[in-house]
Amino acid sequence: MRIARFTNGGDPRYAIVDGEPGAEELVVLTGDPMYTPGTMTGERVKLTDEVRLLAPVIPRSKAICLGKNYAAHAAEIPARGPDSDVPIFFLKPNTAVIGPDDPIVLPPYSQDVQLEAELAVVIGRVARDISPENAAQYIYGYTCANDVTARDLQRLEDQWFRAKAFDTSLPLGPWIETDLDGDDLQITSRINGVQTQSGHSSDMITDVMHAVAMASEITTLLPGDIILTGTPSGVTTINHGDVVEIDIEGIGVLRNPVIRR
């Protein structure tokens, strides 16, 4: 089931996405289905230019990100600490989140901002010290994410805050897919229609269930938190005027323009 968050001029609402690509309709729900049992209102809204899809979730407390979780990508980014099978964990604030078609605004302090296509796990229940075997019951669903990164700052600084946390650095969408196996999904990114990354979630060093369990050992996971699971190789610089697409099998395409103010 695909769950979208949208507006057609009023307050944000939630809906089930029904229909084939290019002919989707939104079956409007009451409330936020992540927190309350959403019921269908009977209203159906066609997914047209008058309807704006929003980020399907705004993390209530945190976005936890895994770095160096694909071996090929780990080889193309700056070395940080000893080589290890344990991924690097870092945070992005919820102020970094934007939705489909919202612009990625390049920060003025960086001249080399790069895209990172990632599978994002959406947490649905409070989780603390859970096991990989039980992790699935704490997952609400999955969405596409772009861990936009100021790579020149990441090369210069041991802490990744300025490189990773700036406003608009976490596009999410287009919706949450609740029925999905995250272990073997094609993950692709494109800039202006040209493919830049292509990988599979099966290539992760730490798989989805172990990633959720490891995150829950560090901090309590709350409903609406998200976990970014790392990116395949092929990260590429984005520039003013580009259009970036993150395409994940079984979910859809997250598209964002890039601007520099």
C-alpha cells in the first residue's frame, strides 16, 4: 500500500495512492495513519498539477543515516577512521526535509554538492534494543531519499554536520510503500535524465533489519523517525538548473530541481 501526504490548497492530508503510474488517484484518509487508524473518507482526488505531493513523513525526532554501507561507495568518499564492517552513523535534522518537486538549494559555503540515492526506512512503533529478527514489526514502510552532501566540506571536516545537515538536504518521497521487501531493490539516480548511480540494496554491508536493530541500540526510535541505509557508488556533483531523480524499485521516483540563490 502506498501512503502519500499531499495538499490541494489546504492543510496537509494523507491518502492511499491508487492506480497505475500516470493515472494515480488519492483515496483520502482521516488523520495521520502512522499514529491513528486511518479510515477512508470516500473522497478521491486525481493526482494532477493542482495536487502537490509533500514529504510523506516529517521525522518527529530524527533522521538516522548510515555512511559507508556500500563497499564501492566507501571507496569513493573521504576516509574517516579505520576500515570496518560497521557503518558510520550520523544524524540529519528534520529541517533538512523537503518533498517531491521542492528545490534543493545549494548552500553558499559549498562548491561541490553531490546527490546520494538511498532507501529510507520509516519507523512505525517505538523501538529500543530490538533484534534484527524482530525489526520488521517496527517498520511502517519505505520511501526514496536523497542524502544531499556538501562533499568539499566533508573532505575538510571530521564532523559531517555542515556537509549533511543544511536545509533542503533531505528530499523524501514520493510516498511511503508499506508492503515491500527492502533486501533486494534496484536503486538508481539520474541527473537531467542521465543515470549516475545504479545499485541494489542487497549490496549493503549492513542489511535493513540489522541497520534498524543497530540504530535502536544507540537511541530510542520513535514513530515517524527514518533511517537512511546508505548509497551505492556513483555519487555525482549537482549544479544550479539540474533536475535530480531518485528511482527505487517498488516505490517510485523522487524528483527535485536544484537551485543556487
